[in-house]
Amino acid sequence: MQFEFTQIYLAGIRIDEPMTVFTDLIVSAICFYAFFKLSKFPIKNNVHLYLKYYFLSMGIATFIGGVIGHAFLYAFKSQWELSQGWIEFVKQVLPENKLNAAANPWKLPGWLTSMFAVMLVERASIEYARKIIKPAIGTFFAWFNVFELLFFILITFSTLNFFFVEVHTFYGFMIIVLSFNLIIFFKTKSKGSVRFLWAVGFAAIAALFFMNQWTLHKWFNYFDISHMFMAASAYMFYRGSKYIIDHPLDSLEGFK
């Protein structure tokens, strides 16, 4: 089914893509709830800190994405024109159907905040695994974590293209979070890592619906479906985070 643009009016106020806004706000609410609950724990280590602010950042990102990126984007009319030279350069690395000659920079606050959030959950996974991996590996990925975030922020800012947000999210979840939590699970059987793996699985399903634009109905399109799987992913990340904070690796049975 093809994407059909929807809008409603409430008290004379136009709201574009209302179901997409609503499902974005569901993700945001789960993330803010997780941040609130994790904030009640006394800070034990950097893993706790990174996870807590992952939820805060992702909650802000999805809230901005829903309200500005979908509901009221029509009120933010700014547009950046990309130079022809830059477009020709980007063509070398980007599929032609993903190219933008011009885009609304008001998309950036939500995009960049979500990228920062992904960086934090990557970093939490790296830090959690440090006791069972070689120190050099932990140090390398901790530094590379910062480099890849800066790289993707720069290229997203200069192209205003969501494709690079997708690539960064894929790398963060499917390469870093998945790999490090698989290592942790195989070595310690940590239930926290199992929940993180479930969270990555839900995120992967969300990405499949989004990338393939699988739509059930104009009022429940691929944005909305992917957001519901993102909500499930956020909830599993929260459950995993609670377990990880309460069960450091050196307290687990079988830890060596």
C-alpha cells in the first residue's frame, strides 16, 4: 500500500500525520518513564549513567520528532539548499533515491539527539563488557564510539539526509550493542544482555518495516508500525537496564 498523507484539525489547529505523532509519543513516554525509574537508583557506575541518559536523550528525540518532525513541520518553513557540487559528491556514496537537493533543517534536532542516544547505549554495552574483553578492545571501541558519532553528525548535518541517521543506528544497534551483548551472554548468561538482544531484535523489525515501507492502512503506515516496534525495543532496553544495574558482571554465577 502506498503512503498517504493524513492530517486532522483539533480546535482549529492542524496536526499532520496524527497517528505517527501518537506512536512517536508512545516511544517518548516509555523512555521518559525509564529515565525517571533509573534516576531513582543511586549511580553505581558509568554503565548506569550512560543507560539513564540514553533514555532521556531518546525520549527527547522521539518527542521532537513527533511534534516538530511530523505534527507541525509545516510551521517550520526553513529550507537549506545544497550546492550542486556537494550533491555530486554525495552521489558517490548514496543511492539516488535517497538524495535530497533541499531539506528542512528543523528535522535535525530530533535526528541528532537520537544519534547521541544511540551512542550512549553503544557505550553502555562496551563498558558493561569491559571486564570480560581485552582492555585494548574496550579502549579502541570507546574511542571509536566518539569518532563515529562525530562523523555521522557531520555528514547528516551537511546533507540533511535521514539515510545517515539510519546507517548510524544500524551500526550502533546491530554491530556494537548486538555483538557486545552476545559476548556477555555467552560468557556470563546475563539476563540483562538477553533483554538487550530482544531489544535489538525489535529495533531490527522496526527498521524492516520502515525501509520497505510496509503499510497496513493510511492511518497505520510504516512509520506507525515501526514506532510500535521501537516502543517494544525501548521497553526491553529498560528491563535489561534494570537488571544490568542490579547485577554487575562480577556478581553473576559463572563469571570468570
